[in-house]
Amino acid sequence: MTELIKQKNWTKIQAEGSWRIWRIVSEFVEGFEKMDNIGPCVSIYGSARTKPDNVYYQMGIDLAKKLVENGYGVISGGGPGIMEAANKGAQEAGGASVGLNIVLPFEQFANEYIDQDKLINFRYFFVRKVMFVKYAQAFVLLPGGFGTLDELFESITLIQTNKIEPVPIYLVGAEFWNGLVDWMKEVMLEKHGNISPKDLDLFTVTDDLDEVIKGINEFYDKKGSLKPNFEY
């Protein structure tokens, strides 16, 4: 009897899995259809818990404004904190303000500074992350938590393994990022040899927003083209 129950449960799971595929596909379709028409953007990552009186919140606003002034739209995770700051700066500067919101049981809600025709709600993290990467001409990360680190290491990994073309990656906030970078160098590289010296050149740590803008502009002036990071 127990084995029969197990088999029925597993059959039900398999059936649900088949329908889940269509939900996943629908998220990809909606994302591609909306994002294909937005133009060159920069993905800005950072903590949802950063308050408006935090220095990095204001830096997020200023960074987004500078990006818009230089012809880029801004992609954020759509929620509060640094994400809200990025969308606020983009909207105030009159640029594209994209929000890739994730539906969570707590913490996340779409902020008010996203252009309504550029708000996409996702159920699946992995679909959302494809949109972040595919449509970004650069990645800029301000201080954040596990999600921000996940987005950092995924971006680095995709470039390291040649799954996407190299794009600028900037870590803004030296006092936050330097400890992590030191660990990468001293433990990952020198002690264990798990990365190559050139892997540490895949990103730049800075506190200077003008350096970020200059670096992105120079990268594309030299490259001569702007396009999505990978094709399907």
C-alpha cells in the first residue's frame, strides 16, 4: 500500500512538472518581448535592505542618473533599497527604468520608480537572472547580501567560461568589497590555486562613479557596438 501511495505521489509530481515547463517558458517569452525593445542598459545590483539615508542609496541614485545622461537605461531587481535608488535615479533623469521583480513570500515588492511598461514580475529566479545578464552592457554592484553576491559570481563565471562576452563589472564601495577581494586573492588564488591571476581582472573595485561611467564608455568606444550579451 505504501509503495502504491509513493507511486501515485510521484506521478502527480511528474504531471505538475510538465505544466511548470509552460510557466517557465511564458516568463522567458514575456521577458524577451519586453526587453528586446528597451535598448542598451546597465544592471545595478545591491541590497533590498538599504535605507534612503544610507550613503549607498544616494550613490545608487547618482549612478543611475549618470548612466542615463550617457545614453544607458537602468535595470534593477525592482524592489526596495539599492534597487529602488537605481530606478529612482533613472526615472528622475528621464531614462529607461526597468524593474525585474521577483515574487517572494517576504521582503520584495515592486518600487514606485519603475516605468510601468518596463516592470516584469518573475516567479523563477533563474529566468530573471537571464534577463539581467542578456540585456546588460555592464554590471555595477553596490553593497548587498547573498543575492548580490550570487549575481556577482554568476556574472564573473559566465565571462570566465566564455558563455557571454566580457563586459565591464564594477564593485562600488571599496570598504565593503575589499575584504572579499582580498580573500579571493589570498585564499582562492594564492593558497589553493582555484582561480587564475587574470580572473581578478574581470572586475574593478571603486568608490568613484565617474570612473564607472568612463570605463563603460571607453569599453564600448573601443568595441564599437552595443548588443545583447548572448543569443538563443
